[in-house]
Amino acid sequence: TGAFLVERFSVEEGNPDTTETVLIWTAPESGLDDGPWLGYCDELGWWFVDSTIATHVIYWARRPGVGQ
């Protein structure tokens, strides 16, 4: 495995393209570890890759090594 620098974006700055699976971090209010988790965003909100709702998402980042 390699080491990668991951640039996190605040959800307040905007969201990724709806076709992109990204890394997401959640706030403590979510009841989960802060992440990162695999997820995506669509017009209805944030989701984990298993299609469960992701609440309190605070950051997202493109997956290292994907699409480069």
C-alpha cells in the first residue's frame, strides 16, 4: 500500500458530483466513529455505500488513487 495525501472539503464548501463515491467524515452526533467512511451524496442527501443514510457529515474527500 502507498501513502496518499487526502484533501478534505467541508460540506459547507460544496458537495462532490453525485456519481462519485468519496470518503466521508461524520460529527460525533452521528453516533459513529468520525471515519473516514465510503459514501456518496445525491439530491436527497448523504449515504453510506451500503445505501444507509449518513447523518452529520462534515467533510468529504476524493478517494486516493481513484481517477488519477
